Amino acid sequence: MVKAHSDREDPGGLELRLRAAASAPLHGLLLAPLRAEVMRVSGRNVTVWPAGQPVTDPEHAPWEEGARLLARLHAVPLSALPPLPPAGGPLRAARAVNRLTGDSPAEKLVRQAFEGLPPFPESPGLLTHGDWHLGQLVHRSHWLLIDVDDLGVGDPAWDLARPAAWYAAGLLEGSVWERFLGAYLAAGGPAVDAADPWSRLDAPARALTAQLAAVALGKALREGREPDEVEQSLIEACGRIVGLQKSLR
Amino acid sequence: MQCPKCRGNMRTYERNGVHIEQCDNCRGIFLDYGELETLTRMETQFHAAPPPPPPAHGAPGWGAPHHGGHYGHHRQRSWVNMLFSS
């Protein structure tokens, strides 16, 4: 399988991430490239990967397996890996929100939710995937993480923040969220404290809520339609975030 | 008071604030005005599902109220797409 990478990515960073994915400590956790080098094809950065079976049925998605892979990824000592750039999560969220330039009430709400974020807690600086969702799992004799584009040193709570944001928006069932988080904690995942996971999850989950709402709203605007029920629930979550910010002021 | 059906003797009971007249002979029951509604309401409360337990790992102050799962979303295309994309 050949992957063409976005032009905005710094090719130096991609090279480092690719080298980490090919290294022994990530074997069995992250899909290793067929060639540990970035190639140029028609002016684009391209990497080559073995094919795997993606998740097809969201009703029977391997949430626990994904959580355990993330827990193991976060536990890999950085000293065992080639040097890595910062993980891409925070930049990705900022980019998504910055793409909204209109002045509609919904757009303002999403920007407000993002701008009022609490300061991110002191990052433990661990290996972080940077953009985790169910599309980042493939099966080849067992489940593996894929996609190195945002892999790096960061706060691993960002890897749990997208499901956390879905849960907080009322989209992901509580029982599924608890299965995911429970499996992460049972596997010794270091991103959150078992006694109070939301103390570390809160800030990145708010950021992801704003990011997801921005992406959803942008899509609805491009397609010239009102946000659907699912998209609306993310905008409403931004509204609750802003409401909470105001009540604390 | 006599039972209007079999002329037996009616005895008065009080259960949870509801007056019940029951015939000693045919066991027939008489309710005063509004008492059937009171019983129906109590029965509904008795059979209503208990409130869902609080989430084991907490939830943020800005989280949506979860009423035991929003199954309606599950087949929505935009939700399924969101599960799989950046």
C-alpha cells in the first residue's frame, strides 16, 4: 500500500517518524513500513506499507484492543527510539479551528470553546500517536496501530481525547467509553490517573471537541447545508464548554 | 357499608395513603374518586427502570446527559464516518 502524505508535513519530521515505526521497540504495536525511507513521487512525499484489514463494523469495533495498543505505545521509553518531533495533536486541533473563518453563531461558539481552553496540564512527554480513531487500526494476524503522520513526543491523554470528546458529546455510548478507558487503565496506560481520569482528559477532550465541531461545521458549510444531528451534538458540546467557562469567570 | 354486588360486609383498609374498601364475602374492591389514578401512578413508579448508575470513571462538567445510550446515532453516516476519520 502506498501512502501519499500531505504537503504541509515537514519531510524531515516524517522521516524521523518513519524510522521510529520501523524500529524494534514498536514491532507488534505499530505497523512497520516496507521501506524505512520517504520517497518522492511526482513532487509528493510517499511511503510504502504492507496491507492490513481495517475495522469494518463499528458495532463490533475492537475498542479494547485499540486501548491496549495505545497503553503499550505510551509505555515505550523514548530512549529506546530514534529521536522524534512533537506529537501532532495540539497543532491539528488549532489548524482545524483556524480553518473556520466565518462569523455565524456556531463558528463563533467553536472558536470560543477553543480559545477558552484551560492551560494544558504539564505534559509527561511520552510517545503519543497524535491522531487516534478507529481508522487507525488494521488487522494482520493481530491488531496494529497505523499512521505515523502525527506520531511523536507529547501528552498521551490526547490519544484518548477523541473518544472522550465523542462520549462527552453524547455520541459514544457510556458503556463503550467505559470499556475503552477500562481496558486502557487495566493495561497500565500512563496517560490518566485511574482514580480521576478526567483531570488529565478534560483539556485535550475540550480541544478535540472544538476540533471535531470545526471539521463537522466546515463540512456542512462546504456542502451548503445545516449541520446534521451528529454534527449539531458537537456544536452543542462546544456551547456547554463555553457556558462552563463563563460560569467560572 | 354493604357490598353493592353481593351485599356482603365492606371493610376499610388504608395502604400508602389510598383508601380501599374490600368486601369480606366476594373480595371485590371499591376505590374512592382519584384512587385508581394514585395506584396507577405508584405502579408506574415501581416498574420504572432505576436511574442509570453513575459512570465508573466520571464525566466532565460539560458532558452531555447520557440517558443510557443514544442508539439513534448508530447508523447515521456522519457518525460512522467520524469514527474512522481524522
